[in-house]
Amino acid sequence: MSRFSPRRLWLFLRRTSPLDRIAFALLVLDVAGRVARSLGAAFPFSTLLGFLGFAAIVYFVVRLVPWVRTRVLWSLRNRLIVAYILMAVVPIVLLVTMIGIATYLFYIQLGAHLLNDAVQQSTKVIDTDADTVAGAVEREALHSSTPVGADVLTRPIIAGLISDEQSSWPGLTVSLNRGQRLLATANGKRYAGLVAYQEQLSFVAAQRRTVPSGSFTVLVIAPLTSQILDKYPEELGPIQLILMRPAQTGAAGGLSLDIKGTLYATGQQIASTRRSLPSSRSWFDPRLPGVSIFDVYHIVEEGKDAPDAPVWASFLLRPSSVNSGLFNSMGALGPYLLYILLVAGLIFLVLEVAALATGTILTRTITRSVGDLYDGTLHVRRGDFSHRVRVTNRDQLASLGESFNEMTSSISELIEGQRERQRLENEVEIARQVQQQLFPHSIPSLPGLELAAICRPARVVSGDYYDFISLGPSRVAIALADISGKGIFAALLMASLQAALRSTAALEGHVGTAEIVSQLNRHLFKNTSDDRYATLFYAVYDAEAKTLTYTNAGHLAPIFIEDGAVQALDQGGTVVGLFEDAAYTECTLPVKPGTLMVAFSDGLTEPESVYGEEFGMERLNMEVLRHRNARAARIAENLVVAAEQWAGTPEQADDMTVVVARMG
């Protein structure tokens, strides 16, 4: 048969807990959702399933720990290797991981610095352009006694300057006597920077000049475009800038981001169009994404401003491109520094491998003696007591080997004792199988009668006995007995009781239940010791007469439920087998349709909880009433389960037997 088969898988799933199956189902749904999303299909509750899938993975990891502890770490060699890995390899891995994270942050910081320098350089250029225009306007104003007006921008010299600047700054505009609020944020005379002007990112420069006819301001605005981003340092790769604006309350859709406690939505987006990332030069030259957030002054409209607006900047870079710029700044020494770093890393790697190899060799040396001891135990298990463990050193493990060699001389006696115990267990098992044959193999069938019974012994064999005996076409006898004591002797007495009851009922089935019980009492009294007895409940159901006749010989009173009323069947006499001349009575009850009778042994009422409280008759009555409308077999199973759950332990203190009869 194949090692992996559907049957093995089914058996494995049956051994798992309900929580295991739920976690596995959630993991399968999460994987299915991810596959569906990768194929472009919609999958409901994908976010919730992602969280539940992660929780399922954590659950399985926790569940895996005991398995690893009992399977993988069973070997001493594996334990030493794991200990060495935790003490030597894991710190190295953590250190390398920390170096990798620090390196990534270092390159991202460099990328953000390069982007900031590029923005500052553009700011300087726009400031220079504003200074040029302001100087030209100032020279023109020195020859005029009238205040400077917007018409001065149309003069040939100034118009030519603006035209030249617009050739390098597409969309550049120049205005006079504007930008006072920008100047107020600086020293009042000069301002330059990246500004969110009317919800668009622009480079803005403003200057104030004083002439004899008065003062004037020059405002130069150049929108930030993809063409400008394309001119930034090539080390950055593709660049994208996103202007964030305060999210409107109640607005739906779009990406939102919480920055310093304020919720922002995406606004203008500007991305480079002609930038590309260089190809990777090696495994150590990955594609690193980087982000940066910086604030810009926000102008809503002329004469009004708003709080600073954050700008989300993203870029890509490769370490090789950045390194070339870093090491080039050191001239001819740059390549040598790189080689020194590589050689140092190689030396560290060699030392780590050597340390791992040394630890493995020491582990094998230590575990060789343990392996010899384990091989010795295998020989002993096969009955080879002549095998001896090699003792080559003088240490603690060698002393353990000598002790093992001395121990093998007494193993033979222990094995012989084990064989004797096994023989006794086999005999007890045979007794159990014989006892199982004493219980009824088939249940009599009568119109209006439904029977069921369960017997769970506290030991291998049981001292409880139940039976169903057919007494004719319309009569069935129901018996339940509890033999004093436990074990094999109680089982033998049960066999004697069963044989006597069946023979007596078969020969004298026409007599009353009290007479049958009296004959059983005399039989047990004569054939058993003085300290042996049994409690017995014996009843006969007559389907034609619709009656139940019973005799209770010292047994726990069965429960009789008719029309919702509960009655205890306690009429009869004392236990059987203890007194030779004991007198017994019988009682006959009319049976209506749906009448229920539940007989049981004391093993069903005496289980104790962890607080020492018995299950008791009251709880048993409640369970019977709660399940009285179920089928007889279901009622019997529920009663046994309720008693076991009350005890909270799989170990039984006494035999547990229950017989259920639905009549009428």
C-alpha cells in the first residue's frame, strides 16, 4: 500500500481536533483567495481571510512546537546541534539581518538626501531667475518716477529675460506685486522653495525691491513637471511625488494616509517618464524602493494660505549606482575600500563555517557514547544480554557505560517477570472475551418494545451483568445485576448468575418474578462464599397485557417514567446470595404507550467531580427527563457520556451499566 493514501489522510484528519480542522479550512480559504486575486478575480472578505489565515499559521506554529520537541529533539545529537545553532548561528543571522536592515535604511536615507538636494538645486535656480527678473525691473524703475506696474514686464528687455527662463522652465509665470504672504514667512525680502500653489506643486520664488518711486515684489512660479523630475540624479531611478491634502469628512474612495494624527487624501501626482533603473550587477545589488515625506507651504489662493501640506515622495535605487558616487568621491582609494569590505566578509564567513564544523565534530564525539548505550538497549530489547558497551575513555559517559554493562546481568530476571505478567494479562483478556459472549448478542423484538443497553467495565472484565430473555411470543425478561467486588472473581460469579438465570427463566418462565429471584438467591447462597452476593433487578414485560412485573433484589431503583411522572421501582427484597431464606415480592405496573424504564448500576451515579461531589440520582433523573423523547440507544449513550463528563477523567472507579426500555 502507498505510504500516502486517502485512507491515511482520513485517519490523520480524524485524529485532529476541531480547532485544527477550522484552522486548516481558514488557511485553505486564504490561499484560494490569494490565487483568485492573482488571477484578477474578486474574492469576498479577502482582508478578513488574510488576517484569519495569518492567525491559522501562528496556531499551527504553536501546535508544531510539541511535535518538534518529541520527534526532532528526541536525539541528544539533535539537541546539541540545536543548542549550538541557538548560541552561535542565530546571533550571526540576527547580526547579518540587522546589518541588512541598517544598510537598507542607509541607502534609503542617501536616496532621500539626493532627492532633497535635487529639489534644493531647483529652488536655487528659480531663486536666481527671480533675482534676475527683479534686478531688471529695478533698473527699469530707476529711470521712472511712477510706481512700478505690470506693464513693465512687457518691455523688451524684461520680456526677453522671461522668455529665456520659460525655455528652461515650461509653464513659468512672472507676476508683480504678489507673494507678500510668502515673504512674510521669510525675512520679508526674499523667499524661494517648493510650494503647493492652488493644489499643484510648484517652485516659487518671491523678492522685494525698493526704488525711489516705492517698493515692488516679483513672484516667479514654475510648476513641477515630469520633465523636471527626469533631470534629477540618475542614481534615484523612477521618481513619483504625491501631494497630500486634508481628507474631507465623509468622503469615500481614494487612498488615505494618517500623518501626525491628521488624515490626508491623495492630490496631485507627478511621476518621471524617462527614468529607468540600471540593471542589477550581482545578487548583492537588489532593487531598493524608498520613500520620504516632507512638508511644503500651502497657498490655496491669492491672499490666503493653509497649513503646510505633506508631499509623499517615492523612488527606486540600486546600491551599485549609489556606491559608484560614494567611492568616486574618494578617488583611487574607493575600489580598494570595497575590496577590503568583501575580504572581511569572506573571512567572517570562513570563520563561521569553521566554528560550525568544530561544533558538529564535538557533538559527534559527545553523542557517540550515548549512541553506543542506545544500541546496547536495542540488543537487550531483543534478548541479547551478552552485548557490552564499549568503554574507551575515563569520563562521566564511560562511567555510565560501565553501569549499563553491570545492569545487563539482572535484565534476564526482569524480562522473565515481564513474561509472567504478560501471561496473566493474556488470561485476563481471554476471560474478557468469554465474558463478552455472556451478554446478549441480539435484542428480542416485540411490538411496542424498544430495548438498548451499554456496559463499560472499570477493568478488563466486568462485575455488572445485564440480559434480555425471550419468554414467548409476547413476553420478554429484563435483568440487571451488580456483582460484589471487581475483577476475575466477580466475572466468574456473573457467569454463574447468568447461567442460573437463563436456565431458571427458560424452565419456569410462567412463574412470577419473585419466585425466579428466590431460586437465584438459593443457588448463589449454596455455590458461593459467605462474602459474595449480588444486587439484582428482574422484570418481565408482557406486550399483550401491557404490564411490567418486576422484583428489585437490593439493586438501585430503576427510573419508571409514564406521562411525565417519575416513579422508582424499589419493590422486592434484599440482595441475592447472602441469606438462604430471604423473601422477595413482586410488583405489577400497567404500561401506557411511550412509557420509559431506565435501569442502571451504581457506577452511573457514583462518579465524583474534581470537587468530590457525586453525579447522584438527582442529576441522573434530570438527564433521563431531558432525553426521554430520544431513542433508547441514544438515551443510554447520553447517560454514560453525562456521567463521564461529570467525572472529568477517562478512568472509571466502578463498572458502568445502563439498560433502557421504551414500552407500550
